[in-house]
Amino acid sequence: MRAETHTPSPAPAEVPALDAEALRRAVLRPGGLWRALDVTPSTGSTNADLLARARDGAPEGEVLAAEEQTAGRGRMGRSWQSPPRAALTFSLLLRPAPVPPARRGWLPLLAGTAVAGAVRTVAAVDARLKWPNDVLAGEAKLGGILAEAVGDAVIVGVGLNVSAVPPGLPEQALPATSLRALGTASLAREPLLAEILAEFGRWYLAWREAGGDPDRCGLRAGYTRLSATIGRRVRVEMPGGQLLSGLAVGVDEDGRLLVRAESGEELPVAAGDVVHLR
């Protein structure tokens, strides 16, 4: 499988740097989830940076965005890079203490629901979700999500292609696309990031209040409406080389994909690469 990497190219001259002050004014609210928002010109990985902060005891609600990541990571140890200012790359520090550890598998799905909802609202793109962590436009990958745990903290990282065009898009298993390639009228990143954070905050606070129950807070229904995987025949390439084929019929209470095998048994999948079959 190919690594999700490419040689970065300069961002188009018309793409401005993120306005951190405008984002703080839009996002940080007394009593809200988000308590701090920083933008760095370049870093290795925003996830790695927030993992270090979490180990040092940083509280929930920190947001770190980067104009460029030089050592970004995807699932299964894949690398991920983006040309400077061509994407939204950011990470969130969460401490979902009221939620049982098994239910925290919903966090990347919750993030996907927030990202896809915001892309639909702000960019008018019919974004969908491929379990567990891909944001799609049609059959092409628009973005990805990576959740990593340290102690009682979970870091959720998001990468969303905004202004990159081929050949500046990452090489990966799925064909890549961006909002620019899809013809989105406005490529301003601040409104998109602000809406993602607002959507994420609404879903997260409701999910946390429900103790991680995806039905009590409506998250399972919200995710299902945006899923491009549920209802499709799939092949799942699981860790260790095992393969499972069948019909994706839903997501269980722990965020695992339910696949109906040829035997009729519904098998939960906690991790793996999903391929949508025709």
C-alpha cells in the first residue's frame, strides 16, 4: 500500500495565512469547550505537539493548527504532508473522562461528522464519510482524521485539503481531491475551521453528557446519515493480514463497523482499511 506522502509545493500566492485572532474571536467562548487556539507556521505534527502537552497536564479544549506539517501521520503509520497554507491541518486536545474507554472509539467518527457537516454548510460540497476516518467527496478523499490516546487524554487530528491541486495533492490509496479542485467558490479557511470547531463542540458536549451513548445524543443517527460505507459491500483489510468481505450494515455502540458476512453473521470490526466494492 502506498504511503500518503508527496513533495510539498508552494501554496498559491492568493492563499493568506490563517488569522489566529479572528479565529479566537469566533471560537473561544466563556463556558465553551475551546479554551485556547494557536496557529503555528510550521511543525512536524500537530498531533505530536498536543500529545506532548497532554503528557504535561494541559487541560481539555486546546486547538493547534499548522500552516505546514513536515511529519504528519495518518493511520497505520502512514505519512501525510501538505503544501504550506494549502490545507486545514489541526489537532484537538480532549479529556473525555465521563465516557468509558470502549466508547471512545466514537471520537474519530464524531470528528468526521463535524467535518463533513461543516464542509456541507460552508463549502456546499456533498461530503461523506468512509469508516473509520476518511472524508470523501464522491469517491475521492477530501480529508482524514487520526485519534491518538495518552493517559486519559485523546488527541484528534484533522487534515482537510483546501487549495491544493494536482500534482500538489497527496499520493494515497484513494484518489485525492480538494475544495479548489471541486470548484468551491470561497477558499477562506477561517469560516470553515470555525464551523468545524462549532459542530465538533456541539456533538462532543452532547456525547460526553450522554456518557458516550451514541443513541442518547443522536450521534449514531447523525453519522449514519453522512456515511458512504453503511449500505455498501466492502472488503476490510484488518491488522495481521486478515480479510473480511460483506455488507456494511451499521456501526455499533463502540464505533465498530458491523459487516454482515456471507454466513449472515454480523461481525464487528474495530480497526482496518475499508475498500468500497462496486
